[in-house]
Amino acid sequence: SAVISQKPSRDICQRGTSLTIQCQVDSQVTMMFWYRQQPGQSLTLIATANQGSEATYESGFVIDKFPISRPNLTFSTLTVSNMSPEDSSIYLCSVEERKRHEQFFGPGTRLTVL
Amino acid sequence: TQLLEQSPQFLSIQEGENLTVYCNSSSVFSSLQWYRQEPGEGPVLLVTVVTGGEVKKLKRLTFQFGDARKDSSLHITAAQPGDTGLYLCAGGGAGKSTFGDGTTLTVKP
């Protein structure tokens, strides 16, 4: 299984600022995703990070608010822009083993917006 | 849109008790995964089931995939405090995986 690291692990940010979260995988993977999760709740998919092209966003999420980069098959970033307290959440990146749909997750980034 | 409903949403039991968590859908999935997530960590894959009627065991955990591949169950025997966490089922099919609502399990010593 892939080993995934995320930076930062947590941050406290001021309203109106932006935060970029990094996701690094120890092997080349095709499918990489970004999720949002409220503590104790299920996962909400933000977007699929596509290598070499624009990310594919889910309904309710837009590129201006959550720009994503995927420069290669082992790295991606998610930026949370112009933050408000409603953006306080855990942000997770994951990769998928395509054939069996198994996903492997990073440890998450806990974001608090004041 | 494929939906997965988990029940119960919350479960609090004493150490040594048995429990079952259910994951139901009206859609057919080519595979179904169960994950466990502890506070401060990402979800960790426990098992994948792919064949209708399949039963898999992982120590005290027994996973079953429904015959029609629309539902699954997770049974824990003699629960321990270390089993405490958020349990998520996820269904794989054509396109992205779908995650269930989650079941928060607390096992009290």
C-alpha cells in the first residue's frame, strides 16, 4: 500500500487568508483525491487531482476557492482560499488502487479558521 | 447517484460485547471496502469484498458482502477498547468510490 504524508498536520488561520496543503506519496499513482471531513463525520469529496491537467471538482466546490495542483504522479497541493470559519475542517488526500477501488489516505490536515 | 447508508450512526458498548454495523444501498457495487479511522488519523483500509455472499474474517472482525452486492455488514466479536473509532464503508463501481455516513463506535473498558 502507498504511504502518504501531508503538510501541515494542523494550522490555525485568520479569516481572509489562504493555506496550501501538500500531499506526498511514496510511489507513482494515477488517481489522487482531496476530501473534507468534519470531526466524527464521513468524507466529502472535493475534487480529483489530475496530473498535467485541471482538477475535476465535485458539485459545490470550485477552482477559485480550492485550487489544486498536480505537477507529477507523486505530489499534489490543495489551497483553501479566502478562508472563513466555515472552512474549518479536516482535509485529507488519498490515492486509489484502481482495480479494487481501495483508497489509502494521508493523516489529514486539521484546519481552524478564526 | 449511488448512496450508502450506515447504521447505527453511533454505538456505545461495554468491552466484551458483540456488535454489528450495517451498510446498505439500492445500487450494485463491484467491490466494497471497510475503513476504520481513529482521531487525528486518516481512514485505514480494513478489508475489500468483491464477490456476492463473500465472508472475510480479520481476527475478531467478520465482514460479509450481500449476495446482490448492494449491502455489507461488519460484525465484531468481544469488542475491545482498541476497536473504538469511526467505521466507514465505501462502494466502488463505475467512477469514484462512494462513502457511507460512518458509524462511531465507543467501547468502554
